[in-house]
Amino acid sequence: MIARLFCWMIAVTGALLSPMAQAEDGYDLWLRYARADQARSADLAAHATAIVAPGNSPTLTAATAELQRGVAGMSGTAPTLSAIVQQGALWLATPASAPALPIRTEGLGNEGYAIRSTQMEGKAVTLIAANSDIGLLHGAYHWLRLAQTGARLDAIDIRSAPRIGLRLLNHWDNLNGTVERGYAGASIWDWWRLPDWKGPRYTDYARANASIGINGTILNNVNAKADSLTAPYIAKAAGLADVFRPYGIKVYLSVKWTAPMELDGLKTADPLDPAVAAWWQAKADEIYRAIPDFGGFLVKANSEGQPGPQDYNRTHADGANMLAAAVKPHGGIVMWRAFVYAHDNPDDRAKQAYTDFKPLDGRFADNVIVQVKNGAIDFQPREPFHPLFGAMPKTPLMMEFQITKEYLGQSTHLTYLGTLFEETLDADTYAKGKGSTVAKVIDGSLDGHELTGIAGVANIGADRDWSGSIFNQADWYAFGRLAWDTSLSAESIAKEWAEMTFSPDPKVVQPVVTMMMGSREAAVDYMTPLGLTHVMDTGHHYGPGPWVSDLARPEWNPVYYHKADANGIGFDRTKTGSDAVSQYAPPVAKMWGNVKTTPERDLLWFHHLSWDHRLRSGETLWDGLVHRYDRGVAYVADMQTRWAALKPHVDAERFAQTQTFLTIQHREALWWRDASIAYFQSLSKRPLPTGSAAPAHDLNWYKAQRFPYAPGHN
């Protein structure tokens, strides 16, 4: 009996530990290091027989541990650490550790790397070379990416260095554990138990970010609490900084403008008051004593009710420069957000940031960078690029994308944002003629800036899968990869991600990439076709609300943005309307100022048109609008079909979650389609085009829907 029980226990234990029995819940992200087939396993083991590394710094230890973890997972054999070069070794080296490197490291900077298949002492090795241990870590992750995606490992010749200096995640995490616009559970920062308890998830967070080149994180919400700057919370931030430091990731803090008044009773927060400047200098000194490599401050000021220097008749530059002086002795920077709108710009909210910041070009300190959202409204499914890009040549500008999907289906809609990021970065500002892309503005090459940056509002929470769904992980991944190299294509990034997240098998990769590449356009179709914008229900931004018109300020209401009536629809931003087009360079303004040359995807953003206006297809605007709603819903149905066919190739848990979320997405895409058509048809009075179904309910039913507990609205 005992023998039988012992055998049963062994069998159960073996089953629990077996790869086939271990459920995949998404926690490992794109660093799964799944076991390869026999031939690939042998190839991997042959090209990673040992690891030769120049020392044992925390960063090198992280790099070698990751290589051992990855190779062991994929091949079943972990490479040993060796002091001498062996056949098939991975050789990590810097000019300091190996002065006679057979590869140049000039031009790689502190974070770049080179990888080459080469010979050393008559032995075939893979050399990962860099100028620093951080560069070696990034190179190690690139080699592991090659290994996971089935690339050849015997003929590598790669040089890679980041095009943008600051590559940051903005966490909108609150001190009470909630996350503003978060759809993946509570904050991963356990403020209550920090700095004493630093769980393993923080290291895994650092690993994931380092693997895609992210080098900084803003820990707290831009709608900041002054408490973030108190000694206990500085100690908590320092605890996280200690975990992240070996991975080349600095920490930053969002600050509240009135912190000197709230924490120490100052009578003012006027940036030109010497006492205020002295307070911030002392606070910066305190932070740097705790966190010597602290990155600096992020500031949201005079926007959405937040206090700022304009409350004292000072400019944004006055405020930014005062803070910049406080952190400059320590090598810190200030990121000053350009997301501003208030009641004093009644004709067009899209114009306000340009109006406020353009006159300040050249007036910011050299350690200030202005952080600009990708579009002039607010992270919409599609927006034209922000007019400030290309308009402030004397001021470094950094991009702000939203990785979390406040307006794009939140956690349950598969809407791959790589295409949105790519579309924005490739947009041509014409600031210095053709080819003056947004990417060249933010990487500093257009205007010769050395301080460069890009930020993404994180979609990370305490859910096991980090991002609220498996496919939302791809948005985090795509942001990091494009932040490192803006020339990458969204499609190539999607392919990498699919190969590492699911399988390098083309039978899996091809349909997954196909789903991803059209998914964001589908959301645009069923939410905001033809250039419509901000028609979401207000507050939580979950679901449609194009009829909302009763909020206190005009720009809080969706009707402000579409201006639909019996005669037509759209916001006139040409010279006959708000003239927002004049904020762009003349060639761009000319294109968008003429309805005939405006791309139809932007049509209603710039023009108010009759319902009977003829589109390029020959159909009326009304019919084209309905057909796009239909097309968006149909694309989601197609994604459901493609995903169902992948059931034999995807583990049960991740398959089931994605299948369920696609069902939700299809239901909500129909809701978006039907509610929007019901409302706009009540104004247009046009019949539906042949073949388009009537909405499932009347308009009053859609208006009556309420969601008081929708997530992310703190």
C-alpha cells in the first residue's frame, strides 16, 4: 500500500512539473523560452556551450543568468560559466575587458551592442560586445530573441544602438493601489510593504523592460499626490530603484506643483519665489541622497484642474526651469507635459497646447524636455499627429503614447497599437521639407537635440498576465521595440512577438499577425470612422456616447467633437472654422485644409460635411460611415474565426481567455456600431444602405446604458 502511494505521489509530482501539464497564464510574457524541437535544441546547445563574461557586476550577473535561463528552457541544457573561451561559447566582452576585440564598439554609446559570429583562438564563438555592462545585457536579450524566433545562430552580424535616449514607461499608479486608466488589476507597486518587501515580480518587471530596451519608469500618476515626495515614499521608490538598477532602468517621480504648500506650509508655489525654489532644491537633494541615479521629475501642470505656474501668472517655462535648476546638479531632468486644456480656449481644444507652448520655444532650460501626446486631443483611436511636432525646433520634444487602451477597448479588445505608433512616428511634419518625420523630431536628428525621449503610459497591473490580456502584452512590447528603433515596422514587431509568445510555427504566426495588423483599423471603423473622435461615453470612456451634451464645459461633451446635425457632420478646422490647420507646416496645412486632398481617414477631423457628400468610392458620406461600422464588426468576426482555428496549437488557458475576449469584443463592436448608427441616423434622417441591418434597439435604449463601476476611472 505504501509502495503504491509512493508511486502515485511520484507520478502526480511528475505530472505537475511536466511542461505539458503546466498551464500558461501569460506571466512569462515574451520571455517564455519554450522548449524547442529536437533539432533546434541541439543547435541552440551547440551555440551556447558556455558563457564567458568579464566580471560579476550585478548587471553582468543578470545578463549571464538570463542567458542560462533562456538556453536551458529552449534546449534543456544550461550553459556553464567559463573563464576561458570554448567552442560554441557566448563571449561577452567590452573594450575594457578585451582590448583586442575583433569588433568595433564606436557609435554604440553606453547602451548599444554588437553581436557577431566569429573565431577566437581557433574556436567558433558568438561575440556580444558593448561599451558597458548594460550594453552587454541588451545584447544578451537580442541574442535570446534570435534564439526564440528561429533565426540562424551561426552567421550573426548585428550592430544596434538606441535612437532615442529616454525610453520610459509612465505608470498612472496611485498610492492607494488603484491605477488610473488601468485595466489589468491593481498597481504592481505594493507601497504598503515597500521598501522592506521587494517581491520577485519587480525583478521580472525589470527583466521584461530591459529585454525591449526600456530604460526608465515613472512610478506614480501624473495626477500626483504630494505624499509621493515625503521621506517614507522616497524610501519606497529607492527600494524599487535598487531592484531595477542592474537592468539599466532609472526611476522618476511625477510631482504635484503645490507640494511645497501641502507638505511644509509654504504660502505660495510661485516658481519665481526664492523660498519655493529653495524648497525644491532641498527636496531634490533629499531624493538624490536616497537614489543617486534618480532620473528626475515629470510634471502635469495647469491641466484638468491640476495646479501649476499659470496660477501665479507665470509660464510653463518658468515652472519647468525652476525645477530643472533643482535637479541639474545631480544630472537630473524635467519632463514637462504639454497636455493642457482649459476653458480659455473655447473654439477648439485641439489648438491649446500649440497656443500655450509654441511662444515658449527656446525658453526652456537645457535639461527640460517637453512631453507631447501623439495627437492634439487625447489618445484617440486615430488622431493626426500633434502640431507641436516640428513647431518647436529650439526645444527638445518627447513623444507620449498611451499603451493602456483607455479609448481602444480597454482590456478586452484585441487592437494592436504597433500600427498606431508606427503611423505617428512615420508622419511627415514637413517642418524642414519632405522627410521631416515625427520620429526625426523626437530622436533629435531634425533639430540637433541631444536630450531625446519617448514615453508610454503603461498598461501593467497585478493581473497574472500583466496587461489584462495576452494580446495587450504586444502593445507593451511594440512600444519598447519602437522606442529603441523607430525604423522597425509594426508588422515585423508583431511577428517577433507572436513567435516568442506562442510559437515560431508559421501555422500560428501567420494568422496571429494577420489578426493583429488589421485590428486597430477595425476598432477605428466600429468606433470613430472617417476621422470622428472622442465620441466615447464620458468619464470612464467605456462604450459609445456620441449623444452626450449636458456636461458643464463644451469640450467635455462628445457633441463638441462631431458637431453632427441635420445638415452634416464633422469639425471644421480649416480657415472657415477653427483654423487649427494653420498650426501645421504649410504643405500639411494645405493638404488637410482641402477636402479633396484630405485622406478620408482624417476627413471629419478637419471638415464639416453634408451627409450627402460623395466619398472617393462614389457613395455618400452617410453610406460610407455605415459601411465602415459594418466593416469593423466584420473584422472582429473574422478574428474570431482565425483564432478558433488555432485551438490545436495554443495552450488551453491562453486560448480560452482570448476566445472569450474576442466574443466580448464582437458584442461590444456591435453595440458601438448600433448605438452610433441609431444616434447619427436620428439626425441625418437617411435610410440605411442596402444590406446594412438596423440597430438592435432604439436610441433611447442605448442612451439609458450606465456603467458606474467601469474600471480605470479613479
